[in-house]
Amino acid sequence: MKDKYNIIGAIGVLLYVAYTLFSKFVRPVPDIIGIPLILIAIALVAVAVVKTGRIWGGNKRKR
């Protein structure tokens, strides 16, 4: 089940990187498309971090 959330986090990061590269090097993305896309990417990464308890492959923190 944790693998599912790692894939979700990777998709979120990929969306953000694709948006940034497209916006900087190809042509500016309109705000009406860009803002929801970035919010979705942030939400996907946040879900992956909360559900797995890991950030970029690190172990779960012990409290």
C-alpha cells in the first residue's frame, strides 16, 4: 500500500516540474490553468508524505 502513495507523490512532483519547465522555457501558462495544477501537485505530495510518513526515501521518524 505504501508503494501506491510513493507513486502518487512522484506524480505530484512530476506535475510541478513539468509545469515549471513549460512555464519558464516554452510559454507562460495562464493562471486559470496553472494555479489548480500546482494545488493538485501540492496535495498529491502532501498525501504521499502523510500516508507513508517518509520524505524522499527517509525512514519514518520515531517519537
